[in-house]
Amino acid sequence: MNPEHFQHRVLDWFDQHGRKDLPWQQDLSPYRVWLSETMLQQTQVATVIPYFNVFIAQYPTLEDLARAPLDDVLHRWAGLGYYARARNLHKTAQLIAERGYFPDTLDELTALPGIGLSTAGAILSIVFKQRHAILDGNVRRVLARFKAVYGWTGSSDINKILWAISTEYTPLLRVADYTQAMMDLGATVCTRSRPACDRCPLADACVAKHLGVVAQLPTPKPSKILPIQQLHLLLLTNPDQQLLLEKRPPTGIWGGLWSLPEFADEDALHAWCHRQHLRIASCQTLAMRRHTFSHYHLDYTPVLIQAENHTDFVMEANTAVWYNAGQINALGLPAPIKQLLQQHLRE
């Protein structure tokens, strides 16, 4: 199927079945599209919509986001995961606000934190109507199946092949609709599991369907056993029933969020309490829990300690603050930590 025929099929399908009422498609602007594309990285539309609506209500303009404290931004991002996206979003908003205009070239956009080729292509095609290809997860899946491209799509060789295909098939006209159409096709028809080939406008020319290998493509990432990291979390309350939280470093896992003090094991936790001259009224070690990141499992054991005295804490690197229970929900907390604290407060 030549590019013109491919484009015609995809656009005809979009006119009848494409999504046209997503929140970021209303009052179209570079800021709204950039925000949505950032949130949609490795996250499904249904999950993103409520977060997007909250962000737009709180930060209706890019300048509002740029002026906001990072803590507030991270709080409203909490639960979406991949927190580097939020930190980059905030930093880039500040950089664009300083410029006084939203960049409209590929080089300018990809030079900004958190904006890669596909995100830049989406912004330029959807908002500025420029001919730029995209290659998000949905488009990778459609093209890998349509052309029967074998090999993990995250590898550099396969990535180059798919970018070349995406560029070849991207039209000059109606590029905004085409970009949205390709994302919609992957998200609603050419899905990861149980794709609806009977509803696909490209089915009769799909090489993977012809070969009977749709379920095998895209080639999954080579499997590996995830390593396991273990730590103990201190859930410490003082006589005023305040909780001790510490702010994590600005980079790394849960960067910039508030969390519980971490220790390699329970002995280290108790040794720290001793150095802080804490008088312990009660101590309870809870069952270990697991949180899985993309590259490792985190097994964490909460230790609940009720202190009889107040004390000023000496933390090695991070900021430690006592918080009242009512303040917890207003903080940027990692999802598993927020769940643990909410359960503790209920009990």
C-alpha cells in the first residue's frame, strides 16, 4: 500500500471513529497539547484525563505552571508515576516563559527538558500544522504490525526503521488529524492484546495479519529478572500525633517528593532513633510490601514508632518536617507511601 492510500484509509477511519472530544483537544494550544503528550508517555488516556483536568484547572496557562512551586506540581502529579516528567514539565515551563513564546521548531523543542522527537512532532503537527512524524507506543505498534517489523522496538536499529516508516507515511495535508488518527488507531483498534483487526482500516494490507503473527508483534522487550531492593521505612509519630516526613533529593526515584525516612535494615533504623535521643513508647514492625518500578522491585518494611518526646532531627541530606495528619493529602507523596499513611491514619 503506497503512502497516499495508507493516509486516505487512516483519515477516512478517523473522520468516522476518531476521538475528537478529549480534554486537550478543546481550546487547542501548544501548552495543552504539550501537557497532554507529557502525561500520556507510558500512561493510558483514561488515567491521564482526570490529572489533566486538575492541572488545567490549577494552572490554566503555561505561565501559571512556571510560577507554581515545584512541591505543588509534584503533589498534583502524585499517582501518575515517572516523576521526572513532572520535574521536566515544570523546568521547561519556566524556560519557555522566560523566552516569551512557545517554540515552533523541532530543534528548539527537543532542546528542552523532557521533550523528545515524538512529543515535539505531536506538538508541531497538531498545533502548528507542520509535517512531522511521531512514534509513540501506539504508532510503534501499528507500524510494526503493518510492516511486520521484527525486533524489540526500543533497540536503536528497529527504532530507526520505524521512524523511517512513520516519516514516509506522514502526509503534508491534514497532518494534525493524521497524527491524532494514528494514536487513536493504536489505542482503540490495534491494541496490545486482543486487537480488533475486523475494525481496522488497514487490515487487508497488514503484513502481520496476512502472516498470522499479529499477536507476536511488536516483539516484546527481552525479558530479564528484575533485581530486588529492600529497605525499612520509619513511620514515626510524636506526642502531638504528627508524622515525620522527609523530602527526597530532586533527582532519582520519587525525586522531590515527600516520603518516610529510609534505612537499610531495622538495626540501622533503631540506631538512628537512638542517636536522635528518641524515647520510644511503642514499636510495631508491619508486613513487608512490594512496589515494582520499571527496572527493579522495591520490598519495603514499614516500622511504626510512637515517640514519647519531641526532638530536632539531624538528617544527612534531606529536609525532615513534622506534619499534622490533615496536611498529608496536600503534599506530593509517592502513591505507595500515600496509601500506607492513609491506612495508618484510618487505623
